[in-house]
Amino acid sequence: MFVVVLSDMTDVDGLIDAIVSKNPMVSRDKLLKRLEEERKKSGGLISDEVLLRMVAAEFGVEISHETFTPSTPLIASLVPGLNDVTVVGRVIAVFPAKISDKKNRRVRFASMIVADKSGTMRVVLWNDKAEFADPDKIRVGQIVRFSHGYTKEGRLGHVELHIGEKGEVDANPKGFKADDYPTIKELSTKIGAITNAFKNKRVNLIGEVREIFQESTFERKDKTIGKVARFILADETGEIPVVVWNEKVDEVKEILKKGFKLQVVNAKAKKALNGKMEIHADNETYIDLFKHEKSFQKIANLKEGMKNVNVEGEVITKPILREVKTSRNETVKLAVFEIKDETGRIWVSAWRKNAEKTTNLKLGEKIIIKNAYVKKGFGDQPEISTRNTSAIEILSRTRIKT
């Protein structure tokens, strides 16, 4: 068996050249013919790079799994019934894990909605994979790779990706640019554009809560009691009523305040009794505060003098808290600790309110530092320092509401 080790080579011509160089008995024409045969069998749903790996094996050439990174299919190209599927997308909604009885056994599952440039889809995580829905594992806005899954038709008739025992979830995949994946803002529809053409379609909205109405209860046909709440959501193009049903009513209470800006993901547009359009939020809908998505710098890329820096990392040294005097003879609190990501490690100086917030940080906790700057620290190495406008968010203590 010949082994081809590729570094950054993922183009078809490069792969063919590498295979032929290892096994001259195999011609380019023969490889291209076999590739075309496999391409027709897959219906264009599997990338040429992946197909070439299978073809190469037929001719005694193995392409290293460690260094070969195949392209992934677009969400819109997926159909039900596929196996060993890999999807990369931006997470735009996270629904907490639940327990269900399935075939006389209890199973745990959670779900997310992910998006790429072609569309959105629901990803269902089963049993131990459901833990990735915990807020300290994956957050809304993050780029995630789901591997070795299978596709099914969901309850609403859309294609879903299911990640089971053989599936894998990579919350920090390398080689993928965040700019290549749409944000919730790019995926949202302006309220003024919601017309009859959107009737019974799922939409995403971002807007400010203008008015809140008192919640009420109702009796279902089976005599159980349901809940309903209503509020008005507005953006610069108009306003629209939002109707929230059942368990979702309790979930949104904390964030349903006048003036709060919300993101409403995967809600249903319906025609109200007065003939106007309204939005319905059910158990398939995600509602949370809208947080402007900022780009995050990798630690290895931080340089002295950088301003307005956003960094995510894991705490690797316990913070040391002390009081220091500034040049203005003011006594303030300072916490010093170290964080790391997959690219490196760096010291952090958290001042004043941020010092107090980090006092009880534990090793292994994940944090986000926003709007900081980079200065020269000990040993002339870069160091992150906070200012009055900086914020530190402790991910492992943050609950993502759905």
C-alpha cells in the first residue's frame, strides 16, 4: 500500500498528481474515468476529494486521514437517507437536552439549528452527544463541524442531520473562516417585508420589544391547560405581533421586557383574524436577546498595540487579586491570570469591575473578553488588558435560553 501525505492540497488535479506519482501504473485517464463513475453514483452529493480517496484505495494508494481535509457538502444539497454526512455551519439556535421514551428505553436528545451560505437545517444530537447543547460547550454564533451523521426527514418535512453514537462534534474546527458563514442578522427578514407571501413559512426576525400584553391560559381539547403570551416586535421597517405558546411563555419571561432587542429564530408567519400577518413562536422556535456578533481573535495573532480586541479562551491559572495604585494615586483592584486557546496562551490583566468578576474563576472555565487591548507585558510578551469599556463573560455560568 502506497501512502500519500497531503498538507494543504485539496484540489482534484493535485490529488490525481499525487496518486499517480506514488503508483505510475495508474494513468490519469483511468483515475478520471473512475471518478466520473463514482460522481454519477453519488448524484453530486459527495465532493470529488472524498470520491478520489475511495478511488485511490482501489489502486493501492492511501491518502492520509490526518492531513487530508475534504470539503463538506452544502446544507441545501442534502436529502434524507444519506449516511456518513459531514456538515459545517454557524449555530443560530441551541435547544436544551430533553429525555424521551423510545422503543421502551429512555434516550436523551438535544438539537441546534445551523446555517451555511445555502440554507439552514436542524441538527439532532443523541445521548452523550446531547451534552454539546450545554452553554459551556457550544454557543449561538459559533462555527461547528458535525461529522459521521445521517440524514432523515424531520417532523416538519425538512431534512435533518442526526448525530448518534458514531457521530462527532467539533466545536472549534480548523480551516474554516467565520466570514464564510452567515450571521443571524444576515439570515433575518425585515418586519416590513412580512406579507401574505410568507404565510405558514418559517422566518427569523430581529427587533425591539415595543409592547407586552398580559399572558393568558386556555383549555385544550384534552382538558389540559395551555399558555399564550403576546408582544409587539419592531424594527426600522415596521412592527408585528408575536404570539408565544405554552412552555415557550415561561422560557421568555426573563428577557421579555420593553426596549429589549430580541432575535426570534424559526418562528412561523401566520395570518391573524384581522387579516394582518403575525408571528407564532412554538417549541421549534428559539428566542433570545440579540447580541451583536463580534469577531474573535486567536491568541497567536495578538500583537502589542491592538485595540478593541475580542478573545475567547480557557482559564489555565487561578487569578491573583491585589490592589494597586495608579499614576493618579487611585487604589484599584487588579486580577492577573492566564488563558489559552488552540493557538497559544497569554496573560490577562483585568482591572476594577473586571477584576472583581474574575476573582472566583476556576481552572478550565471558558471566558470571553470583549473590547480589550494588547500591551507589552512581562518579558516583553503581549498581554491582554481590560479598560472601563471592556467586558468579561464567563461562558460556563451563562445560560442560553431557548
